[in-house]
Amino acid sequence: MAVSDYLVPLLEEAEIAHHIPGRIRLRFNYSILAMLPKLNDLGNEILRIADQVKAFNDIRLNLHAGSVTIQYDTDLLPPDFWEEAVGEKNIEHLRQTAQRFLPDLKF
């Protein structure tokens, strides 16, 4: 499954719970989590993908709470990226934004 198959639907259903430059907590709509089979496999896949991104320093998943906390390098990923990515509802534009700021990932 392609990276965009995971990230795009998740970002589309995310909301920012807390954000300071360098650290963000995203909360997800429970309906998308309920639709995704095998949450443990999804969590492992997200962590595998995150290991490919130089801008991510640490990721902590809490699948039971439907949230993820990401510590990131603001020199590689500007804080404005999150507002744009999470607020974007146009899937193609979201893919383009993610590709621009996350070049380590293959979409």
C-alpha cells in the first residue's frame, strides 16, 4: 500500500489538538479509525513510514485515544505545514503539499 493511502486519509480526518513549533499532537476522527482494519498493523506502518522522514524526530501513537504526537525539526518542516495539511480537504492538493515538505516519502 502506498504512503499516500495511509497519510492522505488520516490527515484529511485529523484535527490539531495541540501545536507548538517542533511538537504537534493530532487527534483523529474515531470514524476513520473504526473503518481501518487492524489498528496495530496501521500503527506499525505509520512508524515505518515516519522512519523515512528526516524531519520527524519522534512519533508516539496512541491508537486507543486516536492521536499521534510528532516531534519534528522546524528547519526541515515549517510549522505552517501542519495547518495547511490538516486544514486541506482537496486530496490532490494535500498530496502535493506533503510531497513538497516530505520529499523523503515516495507517494
